[in-house]
Amino acid sequence: MGFEQLAALKDQLAKQAEEKRMAKRAQHAKPAQNAKPAKQAEAPKQGGASKQAETSKQARPGRAAPTSARHAQAQKAPAQKSKPVDPVVLSIGKLQKRFPKAFPKNPAPKVPLKVGIFKDLLEHSEELGLDEAALRDAIKVWCWGSRYWACVAENAMRVDLNGQDAGQVLPAEAARARGLQAKRQKARSAAQSGAAHQAATVQQGSDAQQDAVVPQEDNAAEQNNAGAQGDAGAQDNVAEQNNAAQEAHVAQQDVVTQQGNASQKDSAAQQDNAA
């Protein structure tokens, strides 16, 4: 084989090797190209899922529930019970608002009202929204109290609903107002003294109980002392009895000793006589 043939064979082998390499590269490149669109297809799915999750989170009733539940509870919760207002107080408030010169608000002093002012008020009952009974109760409460009695002084000017002069307070009317005020003051003083007397009675009762406890303690102490003295006396009697018994025993021993000595002497004498 010549050099030309060898060169041609090498070229063929080299071309085949390159074709194989190119085929391998093409095989590796195809899965990568096929995988890219798959990833790109998954991306929108994931994006869509995330968007759906966000929309579902926003649309979840769980987060909006607390505010709606609180609102519902606030609507269902009963209003705090307020103290009922006396209807007479409401009626007087209407009179003060409509006729401020005849019914001044505290702390302004009251003024003596016109005799027969109740008839004038009846003419405004519809305007005030008060019936005859409500107006009567309002006037009765307004004119009954130290604040009104203090203004009913002798020769003081009475006023109508507009605050215009409408006569003077007569001496008898002033005296009656003073009597009512004195009676109320006396009732208050009696109530205060009664409360003080009750407190003093309770205090005396507690003091009496304490005083009763002290004699009981003294009696108990005396009884204990008497018992102790009795025990001492009994002990002394026992000691005396023991001493008496001891003395009797000693005396008996002396008698026995004397008898023994006497018998010994008699036996000795008998022996001497026998000898």
C-alpha cells in the first residue's frame, strides 16, 4: 500500500471519528433542549400556583373573620346598663331649658315663683311634651327644698315664666318657708344624733362584753388560787399524818425495847436466885 492510500485511510478514519463525536454531542444536546421547555413550562405552573395561593390567602375568610367576628360581637354585646334617670329630673331639665329665668340651674340661686304659675305652665304642656301630672310633680319637687325656701324671704319679688316681676312674698309665706326649713334641719339633726346614739350603744355593748370577760378571768384566777391552797392544805395534812405515824412507830419501838430490857433483867434475877 502506498503513502497516498494510507493518507486517504487516515482521512476517512478521522472523518468517522468526528462524525461519531458530532453524533454524541447531538444526542447530549437534544435532552437538554427538551428539558429546558419542560422547566419553562413548570415555571408558569409554579407561578400560577403561587398566584393562586396568594389569591386564596387574600380570599380566605379566616383572616377577615376576626374583624367581622368582633364587629358581630360588638353588635350583639348588650349596652352597659346605665342608672335610670328620675322622670321628674327630666321634666325639670325641660323647664330649665325653656324658662331659664324662672328655673335657673345650680349653682345660681332659685327665685320665688309667681302664685299660680302652674296654670301658666299648662298652657305650654304640648310645647314641653309634659302632661299635667308631670308638670305637677316637677313644680312640687322644685318648690320643696332648702334651696327654694331660702329664696322665699319676706317682700322678695316673685317672677313669672319670663322672669318678670309678679308680686311679692308675704310675711306668712316667708314664715312658712322658714318653718319648713327649720323642720328639715331638726329632722337631719335627729337623724345624725340617732346614728351617733346607735354607734355609742354599739360601743357600750362591746365595752360591756369586755368588762364581763375580766371578772370571769378574775374568778378563774381565784378558783385556781383556792385549788392551789387546797392542794397545799391537803399536802400539809398528809405530812402531819405521816409524822404522827412515824412518832407512833418510834414510841412502839421504845416500848418493845423497854419490855425486852425488863425481861432480860427478870431472867438475870431468876438466875441469881437459883444460884
